[in-house]
Amino acid sequence: MTTDTEPVLEPLLAKSTQVALRPRYEGSNICTWIGFKHVNYLIEEAVLEHFRSAGMPARALFEDYGLGVDLVGLDTRILHALHMDDLVQTRVEPATKDTDDVLRFRVTLTLERGGQRLKAATSKVAVSLRRSDFLPPRGSRRPNSPGSWCPGWAPGRRSHPPPPCPPTTVPSPSAGARPATTRCWTS
């Protein structure tokens, strides 16, 4: 991780978060047992909540800075079956190293069963902040904000922004109308 990104990422990478979640009804695929895919949905939701609690909700990162939060790696081990209506305690712990090119987290799911607290699943999660040209970032750029150090950000390396692309003219769908001009957003 580079020095100029550390202040921005400190809330995300310095502390762990916990949240209680329940598996969705749709996830029950063997009577009341929750399927593997829906266990991963709980893990994904816990990571997204970790971003929210650090002041970096996925929606704001995308709409304000043009950054997509992509879960690019999930290595999950189920140790005890989850059932419908289980209240699952999730814990997200930062695990990013200086040499990593993605954000890494360890997620633990625990639940109470028969008066005992059981570790239900563990997961290693990799998250990439992907620069998107789909929407222009709105609002002003703040110093040390995710938008100021992206594009191509990854801990341990920085890339330079691409050169601005020239306006492109595309034909309008209605005949006789003047062409519409589109621009790509590279800020």
C-alpha cells in the first residue's frame, strides 16, 4: 500500500466490523439447509457492510467517484450447516498486505446452536476497486478521496490516469437529425 492511499483506506483496513445477518429464504435448498451460494451472499453482505461502516458504501464509491466494488475472490469453507432463520454473526477483518494488488479480508460466520457458539464458515475475500467509465463522477473531488488516487489503484502500486479521450460523434437514431456527441469520462 502506498503512503498517499493510507489515510483514505485507514478506516477500511485498520479495524474489523461485525454485523448480524440472516440467510434468505430463497437459499434453502435441502429442506431448511442453506446452500453454498447463499452462504457466500452472507459473506458478500458482511464485506459490503464493512465498506459502509468505514464511510465508503459501494453506491457512493460508484456514483461519486466512478469506482465499482468488485468481489474478485472468495475462498469459503463451510464448517457447520446454516439453516433458515439462523441469526449469523459475521466478522470482517482486514488482511491486506503492502504487496497486494487487491483489498483482502478474512470473514468468519458464527451462530448459536444448542447453547454453543459455533464457527459456521470462514472465507478469504479479495475486493477490487474497479474504475468505471459508465457514469461520470459527480460532485467535487476531495483530496485523499478514492477518486483522487484512482484509476488503476491497488495497494502497493499506482498507475497514472489515461489521457483524455477525444469526443466521438455518433449518428442520431432519427433520420435527418444532427449527430449526437458523446464523451468518455476519464477524470
